[in-house]
Amino acid sequence: MILTERELVQWGGRIGKEVTIPVFLGLRGQLGAGKSVLARAIARGAGVEVAIPSPTFNLLFRYQARDGAEVVHLDLYRLRDPEELWELGWEELGTKPELVLVEWPERAGDHLPKDRWDVHLSPPEPGSHRRIVEIRRVGAPPALPGFPVKLERGS
Ligand SMILES: Nc1ncnc2c1ncn2[C@@H]1O[C@H](COP(=O)(O)OP(=O)(O)O)[C@@H](O)[C@H]1O
Ligand SMILES: [Mg+2]
């Protein structure tokens, strides 16, 4: 599936609004692939109204979301050692009603949850404003709404 930014944001909004929580999504792809764009769209869809900065230095931000749940947004790019995950409360993630969004999940090595979605974003060619979106289900996470994306005319 190849999506413009607007389409990706539309899809993310739908995920945020409809996905069953708890759920864990790993967002993969190079720097600038659109992981944070997608994470923000999902968080917005889940009802987060405050600013959503990149958790690049903090590694983790939490937000109040719909239905009493929380959105937990992580960026593990600067994780030096999977051991640091424990300081973030990694083991508990997704055991409470949390919509967990992890950029650079590969930094967590073997410590990813057994039930999750992996979403991979990449430009079809350098500098493109579209993104190839590939999703992979690992284990038995709740269904991911809206994929493949049905494009809304004129929006
Ligand atoms: N189809 C697209 N989907 C997502 N982002 C896109 C797309 N086309 C262009 N972009 C741009 O690419 C950049 C992605 O940045 P960001 O989401 O911060 O990347 P990452 O978090 O993967 O490093 C943004 O500047 C965004 O406007
Ligand atoms: Mg990012």
C-alpha cells in the first residue's frame, strides 16, 4: 500500500479511534520515514488533544486518551542498551489499558511483546512524498482497523 501523508494521517486517525486497547504497535523505518507522523495521527484519533512532541530525548511520553485509556509514545532511537528499557517500565507496557506506539522497536532486541503489529514505512524513491506501508501481525494482537486504506474522495 502506498500512501500520501494525508492518507497516512487519515489511517492513523482511524486506528486511534477504533483499535481495541491494549495494543502494541512497532513503527519501523529510517529517519524521516513518517513514524512520528503516524504516531501523532494515532494519538489524535485516540483523543489526545495536547501537543505531542517527539520523545527523542525523554524516550517516553504518556497521554490521557479515550475510554480512560492512555497513549504511550516511545522513541527508542537513543536507547543505548536494552537494559535501559527497565527504567522505562517496559515490562508493564500494554498490561494496563494502553495504546503503545514504539518508534525504533528494533532497539528493544528480544524484548518486544509477543502480540503486536509491526508497521514499516519507506519512501518508494528518495525524496518522495508517498510512503510504502507494510504491516505485519506478530502473535495475536487486536485487529488493525482500516487496512488496506480506502481512500476518501476529496479529503
Ligand atoms: N506520505 C508521507 N507520510 C508521512 N510523512 C511524510 C510523507 N510524505 C512526506 N512526509 C514527511 O516526512 C517527514 C516524516 O517525519 P517523521 O514522522 O518525524 O519521521 P520519523 O519519525 O520516521 O523519523 C515529515 O516531515 C513529513 O511531512
Ligand atoms: Mg520519529
